[in-house]
Amino acid sequence: MASLAEWIEGARPRTLPNAVAPVVAGAGAAAELGAFSWWRSLLALLVALSLIVGVNYANDYSDGVRGTDADRVGPPRLVGSGAARPKAVLGAALAALGLAGVLGLVLVALTGTWWLLVMGAACLAAAWFYTGGRRPYGYAGLGEVAVFLFFGLAAVLGTVYVQAETISWAAAGCAVAVGSLSMAVLGANNLRDIPTDRAAGKRTLAVRLGDAGTRSLYLALVTVPFVITVAMGLAHPVTLLALLAAPLLVRPVRTIVAGRDGLGLVPVLRDTGLAMLAWSVLTATGLALA
């Protein structure tokens, strides 16, 4: 039986900024439109958190039963390490995804934005088929694309829409920025796992691009939010506050440039996630003040 600490680690708390950041940024964009609602933002946050925990447990289960996690470099997984039975992890994944679905349905019902049910269904399907099913798209190099779409565009713009029932250029900029940083987090994770993923037949984008290409992509992705910050600053100078998040990326960028691999890349995931969260909080503050 896995311990509580192992179940918490299995939920991959280092990835939680990927769920919190888009909702924070979306709430700021809604405030800029004069439509901020604390309870709608809270419900959106709970949906995002439930979804990412469900994704993580589903990934643990699917990779574990396929044997992909049998020889991991990073933190051990519940199924791959034998700490928990596959059915128990599958149950946790379905419970978290089910909670995300119920909370999403409540949010849609209370706001009357029924067409968002389609987006919600797409999010749940993407969560499962990332590594689940016969042809998981995560094994075909499309994981980063999905992260950009669902934890960038869908999460940010969905948070804005359930409050303002419209979107803005600032909201779109936030969606692209957060999506890019989310891609960078997953890219760093997959960079670390290139040797084991290649051996297991998991053709992630990192495996396809190779070590050097993945490092170049990471550097490009973490630059995008600050280009967007400068652009938003032309309309709302106070949003330039988000440039204060740049120093948080100094250490992970140095690690990537230095060519670190294996366990040496683990801190990059944490630091990039924290930089994404800081950028979102600062941008949201700037937009609210604007």
C-alpha cells in the first residue's frame, strides 16, 4: 500500500502551477474588462486543479502498465515503482477527472455558458488520451501542443469567458504566454526523459527534436511571455510589472544552456513553474490595476 506521502508525490505537486497560473492570468484579464468574479475564478481554479491531478494519475497508470516508467530518472511513480496497484491509481485518476467534470458542469450551469461543455469534454478526453488508449498522442510528440491548447488557451480564455462572456487582446496574450511556459515545463521534463522514453518507444517531441533542439525550444518558449509583456505594456504600462518574474528563470536557463541532464534537470521543472506562476500573478495585478 502506498503511503499518503507517496500518493501526494504521485499527484506531482510540482506541476500545480500549470493549473493555477492560467486561472490567475485569466482572472486578471477579466478584471481588466471590469468583470472579475471571485467565485467564478475559484470554481475555474478547482476545475483546473482537479484536471491536472487527474492527468498526472492517468499518466502514472498508463505509463506504468506499459512499462515506460520501469527505469525512471526522475521521481518514482506509483505504478512503475510498485508502490500502488494499477487499479488503485486508475481509480484515483478517474475520481479526479470526474470531479473536474462535475465542477465544470456546475460552473457552466451557474454562468449559462453551455457551449463550454464541448471544451470541457475535449479537456477530459485530452487528459486521458495523453498516455492512455491504444494510440496515446503523448507518445507521438503532441504532448506540448496539448499543454499549450488546454493549459494555455482553453484555461486562460475559459476563465475570462465565464466571467466577462467575451475575451480581449490582453486575455489572448496571457493565454499564449502561459501556454508557452507550460510547454517549457513539459519540454524540460521530456528532455530529462529522452534516453528512457526513446528506449520505451515513447516518441515525445523531445525525442523527435533531440537534446540540442529541445534545449533551443525551451529557451525560445521562456522568452515568449516577456515579449508579450512588453507588447501589453504599450497599452497598460503597469503590466510591465511582469518583467520582475524574469530573474526566476536565470537559474533554469543556465542549467539548460550548461547541458545538464538526468536528475540535474529536475529543478528546471520547479523553477520554470514558479516563474510561470509569478508572471501570471504580476500580470494579473497589472491588468487589474489598469
